[in-house]
Amino acid sequence: MKLAPAQLGKHLHGTLAPVYVVCGDEALLCQEATDAIRSASRAQGFTEREVFHAEANFDWGMLYEAGASLSLFAEKRVIELRIPNGKPGDKGAAAILEYLNRPPEDTLLLITLPKLDGSTQKTKWAKALIDGPNCQFLQIWPVDANQLPQWIRQRLAQAGMNASADAVDLIAARVEGNLLAAAQEIEKLKLLADGQQIDAGTVQAAVADSARYDVFGLIDAILNGEAAHALRMLDGLRGEGQESLFIVVMLARELRQLANIAYQHGQGIPLDKAFASARPPVWDKRRPLVSKALQRHTAARWNALLMDAQQIDAQVKGQAPGDPWASLSRLVLMMAGQRLKLGA
């Protein structure tokens, strides 16, 4: 059954459901929802955790086995099933339905999905997740431009801060609809404000104190095809202590949007319309950069690079072999249009 994101906190204080589904393309809000579910599960004794990435050639029998096997130490456990493309296929659909028919005791299944399109929502497996009695389905919607100032005010209030209307508008203009960036700016302001009222001057000081290299500048350099400059910026971010996970999440967000827009344009939809319908929309001043990047790769290639970003995410979290910073360097170069040899 559907669960409103605003009700999640209250719900998690009670008995947990056997299955939770977090669905949406807004990385920050999805991450916070899944973090809340994980935290509540740990508080209620779910101490074991197993993560499956349902990508190409995933063995769906592993979900059957995980559901049927007993915990090694007879403890409660969480199984995370991540379906990055939102398309489990016939085998995956059958595995999900089988699991939902007989959810194992002392096990919580947490499924993460991108936003599901209308046709996918009508499939049997998606309906079972959305309306099933054993499921709690959270649809995470993006915050549009009109809602962003209010979202920023609420976020500031949660951090114990008050801000003038000018300050809120300045933050909104700075982040251009990027919630991860907004959250980062608010954390920075929390350090600078020291409990005082935040005005436009405070926000301007925070922007002036930003690191020399920032992730948003990195993305702009990539979109503009400035491969060498983007690589230097990545090295600068690493040297300044920026978390690799944040960079991966931001690049994956950009890749997902590029792939979606490229696909729509390939179907004959004008770029302006594709930009406007994107979630989040592509702001006017960024459209030339995005247009330039779209000339570089096909939708299939952008999707392949998105899969690379997901692999790097697993490297950062210790779930896959490899050096995430080396992989990030390779991804940045390929996004910027450099053709690398296999194994490079």
C-alpha cells in the first residue's frame, strides 16, 4: 500500500512491514528515506544486511535463496534489492511476486527503484508492490522550482536556523533545483551562522568561502567537454577532502537526466520540450551546456556510463573491487568525450 513520505517517520516507530519500496529520481530524498528505514530496522533488531544490485545478467535465483535461507545466527535481517533501471524483466518480476506471496519471517526487504512510468505501474509486479498488503510503497516526487524556497525554509528550520526571504531566494538561485546542493549549502550555513539570523550577506559569504573546486563546476566542465580541466577539478576535490560518494551521486544524477533527454530527443521530441519535462527541469542558462553534451553521446551510451557510475557507487561502499577515484577519473573523461581504450 502507498505510504506518504511525510508519514514515514511516524510509521517507522511502529511495527515494520515485511517489504518497503522507495521509488523516485530525487537522489537526496530517496537516500534519506532509505536511511530512515535502515535506521529503524537496526533499532528493531535487524542486524544482518545483504545487498543485491539487479543489473544486467543478475541471477534472480539469489533473491529466492535469500528469502528461503535461514539467518546464520537466527537474527533479523534486511535484504536490499536495487533495480537501477526499474525493469526487472520476466524473471525478476516472477521472483518479486514469489517473494511477496511468501515473505520470510524476521526479514525486511527494501527495494529501491527510479520513477516508474505509467506502463510499468500497470504491470503485475509493480501493482503488487504498490497495492500489496505486505508492502509499504513510497513515491518520492521531485521538488519543483515553485516549491523549492519553502523546502529550503523547512530544511533550515530543521537545522535550527531562520533565514530572510532574500537569503532563501539566493540559496534557491545558487542550487538551481539541486536538493543535494541545497542540503550542502545549508550544512555550510549552519557552521557559519552560529545560531544567528541568516541574511543574504551570510549566504554570499558562504558562497565566497566555497572550496576552489566544487562538484557543480566539475559537472559544468564535463558538459562543456573540457576533459583535462574536469580531471584537474576532480583531483582538486579529492585533495580538499570531498567525499567520493557525493561526487558519484551527482554524476549519476546528471547521467540519468542526459540519458532520458537523449532518449526523448531520439524519439522526435524537441529539445526544449524535453528540457522542460525533465525532472528536475533543465534551467535556461544550463541548456547550452546540456545541449553540447547531448551531441557527444547517444542515449544508449549515456545509459552505459550510468551503469559505470553505479559500479563506482558499489566500489565506494566496499561492495565491488576497484579504486573508486581511479574509476571516477575514467568516468569523467568519458563523459567529457574522451575515447578510452579498454582497460584504460
